[in-house]
Amino acid sequence: NAGVTQTPKFQVLKTGQSMTLQCAQDMNHEYMSWYRQDPGMGLRLIHYSVGAGITDQGEVPNGYNVSRSTTEDFPLRLLSAAPSQTSVYFCASRPFDGAGDRQPQHFGDGTRLSIL
Amino acid sequence: AQKITQTQPGMFVQEKEAVTLDCTYDTSDPSYGLFWYKQPSSGEMIFLIYQGSYDQQNATEGRYSLNFQKARKSANLVISASQLGDSAMYFCAMREASGGGADGLTFGKGTHLIIQP
């Protein structure tokens, strides 16, 4: 059981370049999210999805796009990379459990991204 | 105002001692959940324990327990009999039910715990 898989693990970009961070989960989870983690900070929510075809913005969405065409995949796109987007990016998923909503998020191992 | 506050940026603890990591939160939502995650130096996020706002008892998971004081809006993590492998960053996080369909956790800035032999 692979869980949440993120690729690549490391990436260096030049300012203005675009790229897509991949995220896939094999647990049939409805909810998926992207976070970024900066030094001295906790994780901050970028975008999330509550199911295929449904996405919405989190706390820090500017400069990022997402789409969710399948349950399994939730890619994060940087359209024009900026040095301020240098960070560690985590993808997470969790199942929808009805009224209880007690399910924790399962995280991928992260992508370390540097923008020069 | 910060929704999750962790006031201890770093802690040094002797092996085998108990550890309490502080977390206070701010919400007007009567329905919410509190989570603790561990992040070792290798970087992955490991779920430790969950406490729901309506839970009558404090949550426990093995050596981890949660000291939940709802009126004080605090949810401190207690690690009993600490081990060298407990050295890591620890994050407190909250999910509020009133997000209108929003998902995702709000995290504190974390506490860096170092267990000394």
C-alpha cells in the first residue's frame, strides 16, 4: 500500500519557469490537499479538493493552480515560479467519514523546491 | 490572531522523562478537531493523536495522551517515558467544522523536541 506518493522529491527551477508537482494516492480518499512548509513555520494550506472535479483555495493560493480530474491524482502547478515559492510542499489525503470527521490527513513525503 | 499557538519553540528533555508540549487554539466553532503530528528530521509528517471537541475523555494512543482543557482552549500533548527516537518537530493542528465545506488543517509553528541520553 503506497499511500500518498509525491514526485519529484527535489527540484530546482529558475525564476519564471513553470512546473507541476505530482501527487497520487491509492486509498480512494475523497479529500486531497496541498500545503507548503517554510522554515520556522507550520504547514499552510494552498489548495484542497473534496472530490473529483471540485477544488478550492486555501490560505496561500496565489501563484498556484490545481485540478482534480480523478480521485487518485491532485497535481499542483506553478505557472511562473518566483523565489518566494521556495519551500517544501506536502500533499495529503483523507477519507470522508460523515458526521464524525475524525479522520487524520495522510501526508506524502514532500517535495523540496528551490527557485533561483 | 493565530488560531494555533505553540509557545515552546524548542525543548530539551532527559530520556525516560515525561514531556508536555503546549498547544492553545482559538475558534468560535463549537465543533472542531485537534491533531498532533510528528515530523522527524527525515521530513515526513506522522499522525499521532486526535481529540474531538465533543469527546468526553482525553485521547490516548500508546505513550501519547492529550490533556484537553476545553474551557482554556488548550490541547497539550503528553509523551510518557520519552525515548531518543521521540526527537523531532511536533505540530498541533486544528480542523473546524464550520469551514463551509472547506478542508484542511491549520497548523501551529511547532515545537522542536530533543531527547538527551
